[in-house]
Amino acid sequence: MSTFEVRDLVKEFRLREKGGRRRLRAVDGVSFDLSAGSTVALVGESGSGKSTLARMLARLLPPSSGEVRVDGRVVGTGRGATRGYRGDVQMVFQDPFASLNPFHTVGHHLSRPLRLHGGRLTSSELNERVERLLERVALVPPDRVVGKQPHELSGGQRQRVAIARALAPGPRVLLADEPVSMLDVSVRLDILNLMDRLKAEEDLAVLYITHDLATARHFSERVLVMYRGQVVERGDSDDVILRPRHPYTRLLRSAAPDPGGSDPLTVPVEPASTEVPAGDQGCPFRARCPHAMSVCSRRPPEFPVGDGHLTSCWLYESSTEENT
Amino acid sequence: MNTQPTFSERWSPVLTVRGLSVDYEADRPVHAVREVDLALGRGEILGLAGESGCGKSTLAYAVNRLLRPPAHVVGGEVVFHHADGAETDVFALDGEQLRRFRWNRLAMVFQGAMNALNPVLTVRAQLEDVIRAHEPATDRRERGRRCAELLELVGVDPRRLDSYPHELSGGMRQRVMIAMALVLRPDVLFMDEPTTALDVVVQREILAEITRLRAELGFAVVFITHDMSLLLEISDRIAIMYAGRVVEEGGTERLRRTPLHPYTLGLLRSFPSLTGDPTGLHGIPGRTPDLAESLDRCAFAERCPYRREVCDGEQPPLVAHPDSPAGADGRAACHAHDPSRYGTAPPESLLRGEFRPIEESEVIR
Ligand SMILES: Nc1ncnc2c1ncn2[C@@H]1O[C@H](COP(=O)(O)OP(=O)(O)OP(=O)(O)O)[C@@H](O)[C@H]1O
Ligand SMILES: Nc1ncnc2c1ncn2[C@@H]1O[C@H](COP(=O)(O)OP(=O)(O)OP(=O)(O)O)[C@@H](O)[C@H]1O
Ligand code: SF4
Ligand code: SF4
Ligand SMILES: [Mg+2]
Ligand SMILES: [Mg+2]
């Protein structure tokens, strides 16, 4: 059963600048499915629209256009519907330093969503649930952690409080924006394994936003690669990470460190700070692409390059003909 | 104690930390940094890694004199070595002296820096402030040009100068903070998890920029990160912390090839490979000790596959082990490399760099 269908989602921002205003398409027509019991990893350039996309899915930001369907239906925007939605769809924010309330204790951060969405609980049940959550994210001993305020915690400890808080209401969908970026490998693997277990046991659907290609590959079924607001490649995680086809994904892959792997990293990197104008009709990567051709001034549609493996690049235009 | 590594002839210290201890006062004080000895060479990049919550940020704050109550330095000293050989006792500075010293010598990119920009000022206003203060000779036009140049340096479109922090992505904000620190041209730059929101391509560009500037301006960097592969790539030397202490330290190549401390081994071995087999990906079973405890044993003992009786009774000192595969490079705090304490020579498997995690059930709690 498909949990989440994202269709043609667009977010435009207006930016002030010296000569007036300018539009920026932070998310530019993104579609994908997020299903119960599976993880989609979202990787891509810094500033490519990953957090904006997640915030739209969490209903913290209204899309400029496009829609999100849950189990085939567009969810209403009334208060009741929104509240139910927020319990089902939880987000772990990218910045744990900004997303926790400095005046509230860890215990408060966790018991609030439990009370709000967890049904009627006695206070001892509540404490027990809070402690179990803390154990799960390796914040121990729980009885000492509950009374702490965010500023008494290290960066990685705050990140784990944020994860525990998102798991508290027993969500069906978890939008995790760089949830483990400040954790050492050991705790990082624990948390990712925990998400993996919840996915299997409780049919959780997970969107895992990360810059870490290795864990994107190991902890997800599908990978989406974003570049300047668009999904430029998608497919099964092994296909995308091990056999990347889009020139941007290849660049990303070649820049990724691989301690245990064998292939050396060579590709020199062309810095590119210039943003694509909002009205641009071409391939967003063409300014940096070593293969750019004249056709690239038109936006490439998605071409299949393997089973369930698609990429938006004119280089693979012919593969469509072979496949059809 | 001789903390000077031997890998380079020209190595001279810019910062020496001796016996530094920091507590957070509470009913049961948290001993977050415990008798840390570390030396940073002039122009060197020192990587600092360790478990979440082991005291890395606290150490950086202490050295920068940025601790606020309830945190207190309870022991030790930090010495800054000037190029002409003069020394400054960092903990003795106060008032104007301290302000000037921090301003000229040290800079820090804080963990969570993406949240440290002023939300009501544009990026341009904030960058210009720093430039005006640090490069007073610049006029308005030149400052504008410098601002644009700085953003480009970190791969952000200069047209974003007029954006407010909330209009930038997490990684863009991190890059603005890095750009600001670079304006300061310090002798020592502390970077605490500065790249958590950057994709690997941008990360590489920025690291290349930092290494280039370092060569040009000669500053030293203390780089704190959980990303071991990044650390191995960028650092000249690496220090590994566990439960408030430095448990191993040495040249990057040596540490990669022949890590001595079982915790270092565990860290290096549990790093998931991009192309490798995904089965059995797990960290180091067991938990970090409570930092409120005083530790008169090896803090890693509960989780260590090589522990013996001595490990539970005596804290291993951080010393060189010249007979180990590391030779004269670096130090490690582990009894296993000291036959007189351990009882035998170090186990073969330890020397081979094996870390067979003990099962969770074997871990004594
Ligand atoms: N409120 C806003 N107003 C204007 N522009 C915005 C706003 N929020 C985000 N943007 C812009 O939208 C683009 C996408 O930002 P987003 O935060 O989604 O990127 P991201 O992929 O999460 O990047 P990172 O990996 O660095 O966190 C960026 O150019 C950003 O500056
Ligand atoms: N104000 C405080 N009161 C009590 N304990 C504190 C306080 N601030 C930090 N601590 C504790 O001190 C320890 C060290 O914290 P620190 O921030 O230095 O860790 P870290 O190594 O930087 O971790 P991370 O990698 O997660 O950022 C942590 O266990 C933390 O819980
Ligand atoms: S469509 Fe053209 S410019 Fe874009 S990635 Fe493919 S070859 Fe390069
Ligand atoms: S001192 Fe003992 S317990 Fe500690 S790391 Fe060495 S062998 Fe393991
Ligand atoms: Mg983001
Ligand atoms: Mg920290």
C-alpha cells in the first residue's frame, strides 16, 4: 500500500536583491512515492531543495503548486485533519540547535507528543514511555537525562532528543532531515538500525535526507538525487549509488570518500556558485556538465536506464528507444 | 611529557594544552574533559574525533575561553606560542587583553553554526561588520567586493548577500559561517562539525580552500568531526577522545594503518563502506560511561574485546609505545601495549587491527 504520493510539487521563493526581486524555484516539480515499510533516501547538492521538500511534506510550508496524496486522497486543510496529519507525519529537523525549545526539559519534549497523540496515559505509563524512547536513542541513564535542558546536552545528544521526539507519537511517516549528521559512527549505526527496525516492524515509511552516500545506500530501498530543485536520478539504492548515470550523481559519487572501497577518487571538481534563474528551461546541470550538448538547453525528461532506474539527462535519450 | 610528534622536522607548537580538566557543576558534577594533553603545531591541521558527548566541544570552548557557568576549568593550562618564541598563558588573560587575544589569534566555527547567524540581518550586513572590524582600511566598495568574493569562495551565489539567514539552506548557512571565520585570519581556527550539512562535492571544494589558505596564511586548524573518512583525508595529525580523555593521538597515516587503541580500531572498523557489503553493519556495542563518575579504570573496558583484569583496576596513561607497530609516532592510553601491566605482549589480533565486537550480552553493566 502506498502511503504517500508526491506529485509535481513546486516551491517558489521571492528573493530580495539589489536590483529588485527575483524568483527562486527551490523545489521544481518533484514527484515520488513513499510507501509503508520502506525507506527512500534523498541526497543531493547543498541548497538543492531537500529541506524545503520535507517541510512541505510535513505541512510546515505550503507548496506553490502540486499535491501530496495520502492513501490516494488529498488530505484536507482543516484543523482536525492537520492535527491528525501532524501525528502521522513526523519530522526530524536538520538543525538540532534550533529545533528544541531551550526552556523545556528533555522529558517535556518527549511527553508532550506522547500525551497529544498517544491516547490516555497514566503518569507512570508516560514516564515509562519516555524512558524507553531515551533508551532507544542511547541517551542513558534515562532518569538522569529527562531533567536536562537542551543547552546541557552535546550536539549529538540534542540530535537524539529530536529523533526520540519524532518517534514519540508513533508516526506512520518519518521525514528525517540529516538526523544523524552529528553522531559518531557507532551511535549513528544504532539509530539507523532502529529506524530500519521500526520500518519493518511498524510499517513506518521513512524519507532519509542525508549527505552520507554510504548510509543512503545501506539503509534505503530507493534513492532520489536532487540538483537545483529537481530530481535528476532515481532508482534502487544499489543502482543509483554503485552505478550512477547522471553526470551530477557521478560527480557526487566520485567525491564521496570510501574507506573500505577500492576505486580511487579523481574527478576534479568545478566549483559552481551561480544559481539557475527561475525561468530557465534547460538542464540545471549544464553549466558544469562535461557532456553538455545543444539539446541540453531544453529540460530533459526522465529516461529509463535500468529496471526502475531513471535519469533526467539527454545522454540517455536513446535508451528509451531501445526500451520501447 | 614530550607531546611533540616526530613526523615533521619543522614542527613547532602554536598551542599546548596541559592537564586540562573541565567540569559542569551539578549535584553530581559532569567531568566532561579529563586531564587532556594536546599540542597543536603551527600551520597544522589536527583532527579531533570521538563519541557523541565525549567532551570535544567543551574542550574547544575551554581553549577559547568561552566556557560559561556551570562549566569550570578545574585544572591544567593552555599556552599559546607566538612566532617569535614568546608564550601567552591563555587562562591568565583577562579584560581587554583577553578580548584582543581572542580577536587576533583564535577563531571558532561553532557546532550548530547554521543557527548562529543573526536572524534579523542580511548576510551582507553580517559579513561587512566582520570585514569592517578586521580590515579597517577597506572602503565601502572594496568591502562589497570582498563580501562577494567570500561567498564565491565557499560556493554560494553572491546574489544571496541580500538574503536573510532563514532564506538560506542549512549548508549555505554553514558556509557563510566558514567564510566569516576566514575573514578573521586567526593563528588557530577551531571548526566544530562545520560541514554536517554539506554535500561531498561542496565539502571537498571548501576543504581544498581551507588547505590552500592554510598554506598561504599559515594558520593551524583544529577540525572536529564524526566523519572519520573526512578526518583521515584532511588532518595531518589526529586525536581520538573517549569519555573526556584523549585515548590516542598520532600522525594520520600511522593512525590509519596501525591504530593502537581498541576504541580507535572500533571507530575505523565500523565505518560503513560505500561499495562494500552492507551486512552486519553495527557500531561498538555497549554504552559510554557516565561522565559524572570518576574513572579509576579504563573507561572503554566494558566494551573492549581486549580487556583484562588490570583494565578494571587502573587507568591507562596516555604514553608513547615505542615497541608497538606505531613506533615513535603518537601515544595511546591502553594497557594492552604495555606488557609489564598487561601480563603478555599485545594480542596478535589487536596488532592486526581486528575489532571483534563483544556481543551486547557479554557487556558487563
Ligand atoms: N524561506 C525561504 N526564503 C527564500 N529562499 C529560501 C527559503 N527557504 C529556502 N530557500 C532557498 O531554497 C533553496 C533550497 O533550500 P533547502 O533548505 O531546501 O536546501 P537543502 O537541499 O536542504 O540544502 P542543505 O543540504 O544545505 O540543507 C536554497 O537556495 C535556499 O536558499
Ligand atoms: N551545561 C551542562 N551541564 C551539564 N552537562 C553538560 C552541559 N553541557 C554539556 N554537558 C555534558 O558534557 C559532555 C560533553 O559535552 P560536549 O558538548 O563537549 O560533547 P561533544 O564531544 O562535543 O559531543 P557531540 O559530538 O555530540 O557534539 C556531554 O556528555 C554533555 O551532556
Ligand atoms: S542533460 Fe545535458 S547538460 Fe544535463 S546532465 Fe545530461 S548531458 Fe549534461
Ligand atoms: S586498557 Fe584494557 S580495556 Fe582499555 S582499551 Fe586497552 S585493553 Fe581495552
Ligand atoms: Mg537542508
Ligand atoms: Mg560537540
